Amino acid sequence: MSLALQTFSSVKDANAALQAAGTRYLGGGTLVVRAANEGDVAVSSLVRVTDPGLSQIAVSGGKVRLGASVTMAAIARHPELTALAPAARAVGGPAIRNMATVGGNLFAPAPYGDFAVALLALGATVVTEDGEVPIETFLADRDTSRGIVTAVDVASPKAESVRFLKVSRVKPKGVSVLSIAALLQLAPDGTVTSARIALGCMADRPIRALAAEKALLGCKLAPQEIAPALVAASEGIAPITDPIASAWYRAEVLPVHLGRLLLD
């Protein structure tokens, strides 16, 4: 079955077209086009937007706005986005990073969506025509969302405060066994004063490790002190099973890799 492609200059017009049954938004195309090529007959029409504002990166006043069409390659090479670069570089190989977008990553089902894991750890805000919502809210409701994401806002973090780890069987561009992102604030004596930890592949979409975050507060990043947080990391998870790894395996190795990330 052939796919119809509709091109619009404005997000408003594209949003209206998306209300038709069988219509999907086309960003970088790394997921929706592949699904169509593999026989997904649920999609009959693709909608895209040519608004150049969707491809802009703005860094100002300690804040970063990433247009929804900004690619992983653009983030990886941007001189002011060194804190986000490791997560962007974790998405596929060079060809995929030239196509994969910020907006598309928010909708990518596990084991994809490594960049969305980093955005969750950073407490990003997702921007649509209807307004702004915290990324936790957006991810929880993304299956029912019909509006087009236009941008993502994050506070510009210090590179040393952000940690990211992707575990895969094929390096450097394999599909994730799991991914972990952390935003940590430390006191001068090394005590953790604030922690946000996000996990990929521990559910069908990125989730927070809330119990582990709580257990880290007041601790120093030493093996004995972080041990309770590593145990707590398994609370509330529902790892996926796929050809890469089983849910059991993912749950077993999560504390190991979280420990490595925290002690690195």
C-alpha cells in the first residue's frame, strides 16, 4: 500500500490534518517509515511541517530550547550542549543521528528513546501548540496525544552534573539493553543534595527511579553509601522483554550499571 505525504508550512495546519484516521506525523522518519516498510497498514498518510523554527536550538539565560525537528547530530556537535551530547551520540550510528529528532525520540517505544531518558532526568518541559507540560506528564499520556510537539525546554545543566550510560550488546550503535541518565547536585563535601534518575527499557517508556533518588539524598558517592539506592532502583520497574534481553536480565543488571554510573 502506498503512503500519501502531506506537507504544511505551519504546525496549526498539520495538526488539523493529523485528525484524520490513519495519519501519522513524519519527523525524522526513523520509526514511522520503517514501520510502514515492514508492513504496518495502520498508517495510510504522513504529515510533515517545513517551519524552520522547529529545527532551531536556542541557548539563553541558563535555558535551552530544542526544536522538535532538531536532530541528534545537531545536538552532538553543538558547543553549548556538551551535557546532552553523550545521550545524543548514543542514538544509532551517524546516518540515524542525522535523521532522528528530539520530538520523535519522545514517542519512541523501548528499547529506543535513549535521548528521552536524558530529557526525563533533566526535568524537561514539552511544548505543543496547546501549551507546556512536564515531561513526566507527557510521557504518561503520549499514546493518546494527537498534537504535534514543537519544542522541548530544559535548564542548561553543568556537564559535570549530568551522567548518562547506555548498555548495548553491539557497540557503538546497538539497541539498548538499558539506559540510565542522572542529574546530581553535590554539596562541597560530596554529599548528594538533589538527584533525578531516569531509566530506559525498565518500562515501555522512560521512567523515574524515584526510590533510588530518595535513597541517594544525604549520601556520598561511595560504594557502601549508595548500596541502598541500588537496591531501591528496582522498585516500580517493569522491564521489557525483546530479542536483545529478557525482563529478568534487565532487572538483574540494572543495579550493577547504576552503581557504575554513580561511581564513575
